Amino acid sequence: MKFKTLRSIVRFFMKLIADVEVHGEEKMPDGNFIAAANHLGRLDTAALLCVIDREDIIMPVAEKYKNHPLYGVIGRAANAIWLNRFEADYSALREILARMEQGGMLVIAPEGTRSKTEALQEAKPGVAFLLVEEALRTVRQCQRQLLWQAA
């Protein structure tokens, strides 16, 4: 299944079951950035696919869903990065950073899973790693531009 097909199916079903409104969409930056949000239910991903018109979404998904009959298909169509949530998954983190360097939009739940109580949980350290790496990359790019302009 292609990403556009998945998004069309998700949008159709979301219109049947939910009234989704988007405010401030024009403020969303182009290019790469990290969108971190609480993960309160199974429809969070569907809502994301419903409202964001980008195809370069970087979506880490727990590897336990890779072979699931429904979530596995959705993950593959969305080009998910299968992630081990219980230990440092450096391979997945490198893949996320590589896709961000290409301009992708990372959507991530800092807690690493859905909240069972709809309250904030402790964040996993991988989110902090990605934020620091992306900040350092941005600083290096700015330094290169300043050096180039000064030459």
C-alpha cells in the first residue's frame, strides 16, 4: 500500500468517527523539525495522518507492531522506523537522523508509548538525544554558512 492511499483511507474513516479541526497549520515550518506530542490513544497516529499533508513524516513505531496484521501494514505504508523502546536502538536513531537531514518531519511521543492514565509519563532518553543531535547539526550548518560568507 502506498502512503497516499493509506492517508486517503485514514481521512475517510476519521471523517466518519471524529470531528477533526486544525488551527495554526500555517505556522508549521517547512523542512525538518521535531513534533513531540503526548500519545494518549490509538487514534493519535490516525489524527496525525489526517491533518498533515507531508509525505516525509518520520514515524518511529514500536517493533512489536512490525508483524501485526493491521499496524504492521500501516507502519510499512507510512515508511515507519521500527524501534526497540526498551534499550538504546542506535540503528533506529541513525535512521531518524538521516531522514531528518533530508528534510523530514519527526513525530514522536517522548514517553515511548501510549499513556494508560492519560497523564504524562517519564520521557525516554532517545528524544533528548535526537533534540541535541539536531540542535548541534543546526549550529554546524550556521557556522558553515558564516564561514562561507566571511570568505
